Amino acid sequence: MASTVGVIGLGIMGGAMASNLLKAGFKVIGYDLAPAARRALKRAGGVAARSGADVARRAGIVITSLPSVAALAAVSEEIARAKRKGLIVVETSTMPLEAKLAARAIVERSGATVLDCPLSGTGAQARTKDLLVYASGARSAYRQCVPVFEGFARGHHYLGAFGNGSKMKYVANLLVAIHNVAAAEAMVLARKAGLDLAQTLKVIGDGAGASRMFQVRGPMMVRDDYSDATMKVEVWQKDMHIIGEYATQLGCPTPLFAATAPLYTAAIAEGFAKEDTGAVCAVLGAMAGLPRRSRTSRR
């Protein structure tokens, strides 16, 4: 087991992974462009690096958790400059497959190995180690990373060739998009029917109509407060675009997924861009003529 793990990208997901790895006994060295994120890592007991290249030089396994294709490309160049032969890079971001392949080509020229390992779970789930790793790429590298995966996730699946992890994540996120809107629609119906929402969450969550999204986002729908974002609507739009583009490339119809897209777009228009995707409940509530029940900050 590598005693030192690097994390590049210390946002909601990366920060949670770093925290759990520290709790699991790993030494964690991390980097993020945001000084506040680096300070948070230091407060948790980690080491703040000077750059992504610095992380790659000092850790045998490096996890990347990045917000955009541009960030992935830039970090890949930094890691390659470290010229660390034998390094394993665990790329956990949700990105177009073409971007992952391009990043792998850049990094592996330096003698490193890249795994495509998207994560299933929200930021809230990441904090409680309730993540699944969809791992793909070289099996030997995957085996070396198993102790690391077990340090920040409740489970991991090896899916074969590089890129299969991303493909599985697209399937998972298609369901997340639909289940999140379905949970919101159900909560709005319950409210219009005059039911107690806390009781609705408990009763429905115990029955056949439950889903992980209902369990995870139902409580914020009950509170009508989406400010503690586990997945910001503006970030989710990136994931929606990736899934839609990939399905189109395959000629695969996704009518239910497509039907959810306008609601997430409306959430941004209504001022929820930086709030949790559970805010589609507020959008549907407004469509149903229901007033807001809280003073949720709309950033």
C-alpha cells in the first residue's frame, strides 16, 4: 500500500476523499488552485503542495478530481512534467471520454499509468465514505489502488478496458437525473395534497417507491433549502451535456433523461446555479403555484 496519496482538486469530492484517506491512515498531499481548499487540507492534517507536478513527484498514487476538460488537460501536462515513472493516476472526474483518452496519452508518455475511475455518489455521500468507484484500465494498476479505494469509498468495481468506467458513470448519472426529478415531483404532489413532508419522506423512503436520490435529496426538499450543495446545478449541467452527447453518438434514445433537462435549466434561471440539484423541487413547486417555505440564499 502506498503510504502517501496525492489528491489534485480539493473541491467537494476531492476534499472529502482527502479527508477520508487521512482518517484511514494515509499521508495525503494535495493541491488546488483555491488557497482556501489548500488551507482546509492542512487543517485536516494533510500537506498542501505547490502545484500538481509537486504532488506527482511526492506521491505514488495520485487522485485527480477536476471540474472541466480544460482543468484536466492542464493538470495532465503538470503531472507529465514530473516525469515520475511508475506513478498511478486515478482520474475520478466526470468528463467526455475523448478528454480522458487525451489526458491518458499525455500522462503516460512520462512513464505513468492512468486509470479511468469515475465515482458514483454525491458530495454528501463522499463525506460519509458512501461512494462507489467505477474503475477501468490496467488491472495491475487497479490492484495496487484497492487499499486507496477502500480508504475513501464503500465499494469498487473493476470494469475492464480504460473508458468503461466513464461509460458506466454516464449510465448511472442518467438515472440520477431522472430519479432526482422524480423525487422532486413526488414531493410537490405530496405538498399539494396536504401531506406532511417529513412523514412522506419516512413512509415513501421505506417502500417500493424509494430511490437513493429520494433518500439523499428528500431531506433538503422537506426543508426547501438547497444551499448545502452536494452537486451544484451549474456543475451538473456539464454532466448532463456529456451524457446527452454520448447517447447521441451511439444513436441511443433517452426520452426520460431529455425530459429532465429543462427543469435543471430552469433552476439556473431561477437563481439556483450554485445550489444543489435538489432545487428542481423548488422549480416544480413554483410551477404548481406553491410558495417557497424558506429563505434559501440564491447566489
